[in-house]
Amino acid sequence: MANLNCTTAVVPVDTHPIRSPQALHTAILQHLQGKEVVEIGTRQGDGMECFARVARKATAVEMDKKYCAVLNTRARSLRESSGATFSVLCDRYQNSSIDGDVFTWWQQEPHLKNGEVLRHLRREQMAGRIRPNAEAVLLFENGYDEDMRSLDKVRAWALSVTQVPFNEKALCKRRQPTRPWLCRRAKGSFHIAVIAIANISSRDGIQSRSSAMKGKQDPCLDQYEGRNKWARRGSHGFMYEGVALPSTLDTQPWASPSTAEWCKPPAAPRTFVVLTAAIHAFVNLARRGLKAQQRNETERRTMYENVVRRWAVESTLPIVFAENSGADLTSLEAQVPAWRRSQFEFLSVRNPLEKLPFRAKPDLGRLEARTIVTALNTSRLLATRCPHDLIYGITGRYFVHRFEHLVHEQCLQGRGAENMPLVTPQNPVWAINTTQERARYELETSVTGFAASYALQVFGWAIAPPGQTYDRYVHCAIGSEVNLGKLVYRMRQDPSLKGLVCDLPSLPIMPVREGSTGKYRDSL
């Protein structure tokens, strides 16, 4: 049975798109060999007849009694001809307590939706009615909107995703001569996703955008106290891109600030700057309606060279330039004079290209936050930081005149060790519509200062926490401006933290063209 071909082994009753293609049935046999298999929504059994030939045990779950009669007849015929067979459960899958190694289906709304089935299976598993190592094999038709949206949502959970071509046009034309429009989908490809059911959160599962915004209590809001509490991204309910994080950040995302001798009182706080940059504009902001985005790589490189030169010559602060598009940094390094190089570091932090969910908008703030977190873990200069030191994440296109003087004058002068600031956001604060389900305030994040000991609270939203399944993080993560706004708002409501927020003044910058809008600015 190792080389079984479902197209030749089974005489089909239906055609695609009424059922999944037979080429797909053949492709998933490798996941079913010698296992107990459950197919949900079997219809007339074109797939099940093939699956049963390789499975140790096969069960068809079908709610339509008309099809159940066909399946029982087909099971008897298969037993007589080959010795293989399958059982038929004529009921809704929600009413059935059935166990198996592999569950498979192709969603057909409204009665068979991927999210609902996955959540149901996970609840059954948690109740002990489905074995711990059970898997789901899901099918997604390329070009079919509902399937593509669903694939985007479950991709982060998948153990594997493979693409399989098929062509049943000839069969469709023979079987459906009076319905030729059906045959337009009879040639194409499918994706097969294999998912461990144990990886699915039964509480959240896959949530549609409409149900996500119905005003119910969001389990993300009160997930934990120490990390600024999760909240949904905003009123649009978009989910974040699926990204494979570096394993070191995934398991230990926060390098501990140094507790060396030089950090002990009465050591004064030092100020570090992390410049985040992307020479190659690998995120297309057109999906956010920003048609004037600066995408010319030569222009961007020249702009960053000018900024690096100004920070190197006109500032004495330790600078980490973290570039996240994988571009060559030689021309930028050449802008730093020899006498400054011990306090000026270049890091290449490659962010992988990310596939956005359907209609989702890219969030550059999250990419910048991940870049800063990586710098905290890998930078030579930042490895010497003390818990009370201030670190400023600054968008790399900005050179701020007299920055260290402004920070000292506004946020450090006259403060003792007990009331050094934990967060120093930019000054402009704008209220948004409080009737919407999003943060009460948002704060600009082009310049964000934080104490080294407070990095987790400021940037924890951008990295999946240890022990947190990535699918739950994807559902709960929020945007950079909303996160900072909510954090600062909560701190100001807490008497013990209120004095540890310091607003920066308006910052004069070297005139520069905005990367997203194309407009020139000379202040922040």
C-alpha cells in the first residue's frame, strides 16, 4: 500500500469542487499509514475509501443521513473486495466522542469551520477523550478566499505545510456537463497543513475578526501582571504576522542588566542610544495607505550615512546602530571616526520576510521593538548596562540635536537614585475615541526611553513570552503606540510609579524626509 494512488484505486462518485481532489487524497496517505483515522464531513466517501486501505482503523463522520446510507454500502463493498473497511458515525461531530490518531477534513461553511472543529477537538483532548498525540490534517484550496484566510490563521501552529497540484478538469466535464461553471475550479493546487491538536488553545482557538470585537471579556487583557497585561492590538482586530523567532530569544528573551561593581551606588545612570534602521524597505506600507513611502535604497543609505556621521561626531553617547534588513553596513561604518569607534557599534539584525494575514496592516513598530530586544541580548556596549541606566530606542533616520543635554535637563537633573525614571516617552500625547476597544491613549514611539531594568514592561509585547504558545501570542499582541500608551497611563494611575515617568520635551532633529509619508520634519 506504500505506493497506493487514490486516483486509480478509487472510482469516484463526486468531482472537485464538490469534494477534495483525489491527488490530495493520495498526498495525505503518508500521514495516515497504520494509524486510526477520522474523517469529518465524508460526504459519499471518495476519500475515505482510499484512506481505509492504509489506515489501521478508519471512521467516517457524516451528518447527512442520505450520505450515511451510501457510506455504509460503500464500506461493505470495500470489505468484500479488499478486506479493508471503515465505520460510519451518522451524526454531527460535536455530538460524537471519538478518538483517533489523525482527524482530517476540508472545511465547508457554515457547518464545518476549521476554527470551531479545532477548538472542539482540543476540548475533547483536554477532557481525556482524545489521545495526547493526536493530529489534524487540514486542506486549503489555493485561490479560495475562505480557505486562504483560514490558512493564514493556522499557519503558526502547523508542524508542516505542503502544496499539492491537481487536475480533474476532464473528470469534471464528464460528470458535470450541465454545470460547467463548477469545472473552473477543477484544476489548481491545495495546501495540506498538519497540526498537533495539543498546540491549540481551546479557549481562544481561531477567532474571526467579527467575533473578536463583540465586546466580550478578552482573556488576553488579564493574562498576567508583570508584563503590562496583554491587550488586543486595536479596534480593527487584525492579527500579527507569523514569525519564527531566534531560539535564543524564544527561550530567554531578556538579557539581565549587569550587576557589576560599577553599577553599585552611588553610580550615576548612563544613557545609551539604539538606532533602528532598514536600508532596504522590505515592508511595503501601501497596505496602510502610505503611498509615498521612501523605498529608494540609495536615498535611504545616504540618509542613514548622514545620521550616523552626525551621531558619531556631535554626540558622546554610546550608540548601537541596529539594521534589520540584512543590508551591507560598510559605508555606514566608514562614517565613524577612529576615536569614536569604541563607543559606536553596528549590528545586523535580520528580520525574515513575514506573511501578513488577510487584510492585515504591517506594524513597523513591532519590527523596531524586536530589533531593540535583539540588541539588548547581543550588543557589546549594552552588555555593560546597569539596571538604572537609560536606553533610548530611536528611529535611525533621526539625529536629535543636543540629545544628552535635553535628557539630563528634563529627566535626570535633581533626581535621586530612588526616583530615577523608568520610562521617558515623547511629549506628544493624543487621545483617541474612547468608545473603541483599544488603548485609551497612544504615544509616539520614534524616541522611546526606558530603564534597563524595565525593558520587559516596555517591549514584552513584541516577543512571545517563554512558555507562551505562539498562536496565543499572535492573538494577544498589540501595536507599539498602543502598548506604550497603556503602560504610561497605568503608571500614572499608580502613586508609586507616577513620578517615574518623564516626558521628553519637543526634540529638534536634523531635517529629514519621513520614510512612511515622504514629508520633511525638523522636530519630533
